[in-house]
Amino acid sequence: MATFRVKWLTRILAGLVAVIALYLVAALFGSIIAANPYWKSTDGGVILFIETNGLHTGIIMPVYSDVHDWRELIRPEHVESPIGYRSHILVGWGHEGVYRNTEYWQDLRFKDAASAIFGSDDVLLHVYHLNYPQAYPHYRRPITVSEAEYLLIIEAIKDRFVLDASGQTIPSPGYGKDDLFYKARGHYNAFYTCNNWTSDVLGQAGIRTGIWTPFQGGVMRWVRDVPPTPPL
């Protein structure tokens, strides 16, 4: 009986290792194969940034521009102090337990990881307020998009907000005075992560990204401006 149990345990462990290995291989190939491979940046377009903290990625946008005003949904009175409301916002989407409890990798709890892997509808939008952000090669990279592309990005993000009966977003405290969580919609699992969401938003706008990017590295590898094709 003991030998039988050991055999089954060995098979189960071997199966888990195989599943994990397949997942990692798929993530590698999904990250290096481009969606919208012929995308070019736009002269005089809107400058955005894609940022990673080593775990999550998000999209940095101006709070106000000629294209869109985020103050309708992400309101100044949501932050604790007026000085916390700044020129730009960093927006990401993800699993509520992981977002609230895992600012850094070392904070990750087993129950949150398990819920994220197997799937949950408990999701949030995370919004940081930034003041005139600058590019940094390793974690914050600029990307210039056309107004039409930016409008598609805006619509994809707005669609994730849950609104109350009066049509207002539903904020809750973040990690500090310059960030907030907002109640959101969607389903998070191992095959659609916070990083998949970032790529999905970019991809829906026609911007070059990986076809499947569950990890932050798969998003960041594609974030670089491709100069527009000069006129003939």
C-alpha cells in the first residue's frame, strides 16, 4: 500500500512539474511573439509610460490632456490630501488579495496566490498619482501613441471601473497617501493576470506587445517607441 501511494504521489508531482513547465514555456513564447508587430509611434502624439515594480505592470497617463480628462472618474477628493493629486496617474488592474497584500514579491501570501491561480472575480484597479514622471530604462519606459490609439486605451480602462448608483467610481485606501484602489470588473486567473491586462489594453489599441504576457518581463520587452515611417 505504501509503495502504491508513493507511486501516485510521484506521478502527481511529475504532472504538476510538467504543467508548470508548459506554462512557463508558453509564457516565454507568448512574450516573444508580437501582436501588432508593424505598429509605429506617432509624431506629436500622446506620451504615455509603461511601468513595472517587478510584479505588476501599469499604464501612466496624464490626468488631463486635450484627448481626455480623468478627473470625472478619478476625482481629486478621493485622495487624502490635495497635494496627493498630481499631474499623472499610473493605472493597473489585478487580483484584489494580491494587490492589497502584496506590494512586493516577499509579501505574497499562499492563499492569495492560490486564489489568483485558480481564478477570482474579486479584482481592483490600482491608481497611483505621479508628478510629471520621467523615463527610467529598467522600470518606466515611454511610449508615444496617436490620439485615436489613446482613446481606445481610455475606453478599455474605463470599462473596468465599477460605478455606484450615482455613476461614480468606488475608491478605497491604497498603500499610502498617493495611491488608491477602485472597485473593478473582470476575472483574474493564471491565464489572465495583471500583466496580461496591460498587454491586452495596448493590443486592443493596435500597439505592439506580446501575444500572451502573464509576467511583467513579457510586457516590458516590447515597450519602446518605434519611429514613424517618414513620408515618401
